[in-house]
Amino acid sequence: MFSIKILHSVSKILLSFTLLCTCIAIADDAAFMSKLAKALSPTPSGWSGTSFCEWKGVRCTTNGVSSINIASQSLTGTLPPDLNSLSQLTSLSLQGNALSGALPSLANLSMLETVFLEGNIFSSIPDGCFQGLLSLQSLSMADNFNLAPWRIPAELTQSTNLVILDLGNTNLIGTLPDVFDSLVSLRELRLSYNNLTGGLPKTFAVSGIQNLWLNNQKDGFGFSGTIEVLASMTRLSRVWLFKNLFTGPIPDLSNCTALFDLQLSDNQLTGVVPPSLMSLSSLLKVSLDNNVLQGPVPSFGKGVKVTLDGVNSFCRKDSGPCDSRVTTLLDIAKDFGYPLQLARSWSGNDPCGDWSFVVCATGKIVTMNLAKQNLTGTISPAFANLTDLKNLYLNDNHLGGSIPGDLVNLAQLRILDVSNNNLSGDVPKFPTKVKFNNAGNLLLGHSRGGGGSDTTPSSGSSDAPTESPNTASGGFSLSSAWIAGIVVIGVFFVSMVVVVFCTCHTINWHWTLEKVKNLENEKKVVLIEGQSVIMSIQFLCQVTNNFSEKNILGRGGFGQRGFG
């Protein structure tokens, strides 16, 4: 009975404490709502009386305010700074007004799920504004163009339930943080009309993003690099990347089976439009205009709305295949990653017209000089299809991989310069008539290619174009493995010499010491600590014939010197 009374008393105390906390929370909410009503002009429609939970657009629970919706009422004013005192708030809709000043902190509103602030003129966002929003599902702040420059806040990674993030036209700067593996629920990302730069984050590949708007970064800004990561974003349905600085080829998007809207215009994309894109059954809209795309004009299905207006570098103005020489050169460019400088100058269907880096004779490509073009990638086996090629300069780039063995089959080849790259693997054996220079490739095999010379001709050579490099000779170079082997052998030889010397010295010392010990046993000498030797006077008389003058070698400051 006594225990029941205690439990009953404890229950009353807890209930009283809960009611007290609720009263305090409601009182705090009442204080904030009163300040909010006074801060807004005009006062929102239906906001009169003291019972704020009955105001139009305001909802409450037993613990306090849970929702505020005063959207599109042409309100002005500055929000009170203690907005995050509404601890029970789950929804905040203030969009479509002219609210100004600093946005109040939303930190630690752990129940907040939706925030709509777009279409206002807020001036700044405090540090840590989005800290601890553990329930946040939608954040929309678009068209707050008056904001001071700010960056995407790192604390948003705590909002693992975030589905929609719209920060378009909010004066964002910097690069995208590589944190999208943390935003596991994100489906829509809109960052259009900002000042963003840099490449697409690698963690896009493991995100669940379906709609991606990164278009229209402002003049002087824009995303750059390749769009290869899109190939791994298999849930994509809409992608707007137009008006940026993207380069490189369009990736294989065949795994993006839900993609229906792809806007890539006004970038610097290069290469051939992949057949997998043209055959993507889900695709309904695609824009590719104002890039530097190459190859044949792409042909999409009848139901696809395509825009190809503006600048591109297609080989023809109408549909149809490219000249075989153009096809070969584009295969070569593919292994370089379709570099922009080639795409800009390789336009049209006649490479012997005014294509840079290409020299022709009677319609046949005889020289390609791609030296010092900052090329990356690998040397394409397609060079072997240029059967009339005499001179090939690829020196002073950043090419990796091996030298294609098919190049030895170029019957007309006279000069091949691949020096100063990052090539590796075996060196093909070229005929002796080929002047071959492979210097400056530390990982390349050490043997010479064929018996040809290792030097390129001077710029005045009849076979070389006037811009060809005049590279110093030195095609033969030891690989790092050979150098390491020589060093190891040298160290081993020196070590053996030192060991032999020390061994001989030790043996000689022990022999001498043993001889002295024998004399000691005969009581003629005494061996003391430190291996010093004391000889008896009898022994000295014996060995010097009683100190005979016949044994004197000379005299000095310490007396006579003799032998015995």
C-alpha cells in the first residue's frame, strides 16, 4: 500500500513537471509569435487576437507551434532572431514575400521537416544555420539573389532525410563539397544561377539523385571538367547542365534507363555523340547546341525533341558518314580524350583542308605534329590506319600506356618522336630507316627501337614541318629496374670487400696475440689488461745479446734504439 502511494506521488510530480514544461514552451512560443506579428508589414491576414494557435496559417500541437504558413502575402520586414525557439516546429513556409535582413538560425530544430523561403530578399545566412536539422526533408531558398556570397554548408550532411535541396539563384560560390554519399535520401538538387565552379563530385556516382539542375552559372563562373560521373547516376530522369564550362565527351548513358530530359547546350563538350544516347528509349528531350561535338550529325528517334543549333564541329551539315580519314583522326583523338584544341580546329569533312597539326600531300596525310600540346591519354593504334604517314611527332606531352606495336607496319614512316612522355612497356622494333626518339620515358623498356637513329631531324629537314621540335638525341636510357640492380650489386661488392678485410685483420690479430701468450707461458713476457705486454729483463738480455752495441739502430731523445 505504501509503495502504491509513492508511485502515485511520483506520477503526480512528473505530470506537474510535464505541464510546467509545456506551459513554459507555450509561453516562449507566444512571445516569439507576438514579436513576429509586430515585425511583419502588413500584419498577415487573420493574425489578430492573443490566441496565436487560431491565427490563419498557424498550427499548434499541445506542446507549441508546429507550422507557420504565410506564403505569398507581399510581406516585408525582418524576422526575429530567435526563430529556433519554436522547438516543435515541423514546417515553415515564408516564400513569395519580400522579407529582408539576416535569416534567423534554424539550428537544432530537430523536428523541422520542410522549409520554404524562396522569393525573398534575405541578406545573409548565419554560420551553423542548418545545424542539427535531423528531420529535414525539403529546403527551398531559391531566388534570394540579395544574399551575401556563401557556400553550401557542410552541416547539411546531418540531414540524412533530405529529399529536395533547392538553392538556385542564392549567390552561392565555391565548389560542390564531395559529400553526396551522406545525403542518401536526396532526389532533387537545384543549384542553377549561382557562381559555382569546379568539377562534379565523385560521390554523385553513389547518390540517388533523379533531377539535377546545375545550369546557368553566371558569367566568369561555371562547372568544368568532364561529365563522366553521369554514367554511374543510374536513377537520373532530368539533367540540366547547360551554360557551364564542361569539356570532354558525352559518356555512355545506357544505364540511365529513366532519363527523359538531357540539356547539355552551351558547354565545350567534344567527341562523337555516342550511339547509346541516340538509342536510349526513355529520352524525350535533348539539347546539344553550342558545343564542339564532332563526327556525324547525330540521328535520334522520331519522338525525341532535339536541338543542334549553333556551333559544333560535325563533319557534315547533313546526316551521313564522315570521310574515312576523318573517322581515323577522330579515333586517334578519342584515345587522347577528345582534347578541346583538336575539336576546335578539326571541323568539316576534309582533314587536308585547314586542319591544324595535319600536313597532307595530294590528299594523303603524311605528317602529324602533335608535339607540346599538353595531351593526355594514350597513343592510339588507329595511327596505323594512316598508311601514308611519314612523320609523327608526339613528344613533350603527358601520354601514358605503351607504344602500339602496329606502328611498325607503317611502310612510309621515317620519323617517330615520342620523347618526354610517361610511356611504359616494351618498345616495338622499328626498321632501321625510322628515326626513332623515345628519350625521357623513364618507365619505357631500355632497348632501342630497331636500329634507327634516336634523334629527330632539325627543323630544316625536308620531311619535317616548320613547327616540328628539334629534340636532342638520347633514345637509349636505362630503366629504373636496371639502375636499381646495378646499385644493389655495387653495394654487395663493397660489403664483401669490407667483410674480407675485417676477417683477415681479426685473424692476424688473434695470431699475434697467441704468439705473445706462448711467450707468456714460458714466463718470458707478461700480458696485462688492455693487451699490453711486459717483458722480463732476462728475456730482453737474451734477445739483444746483452744489449750489444752491434744491435744499435740509432739514438734519439728517449735513448738508443736497437733490434733483437
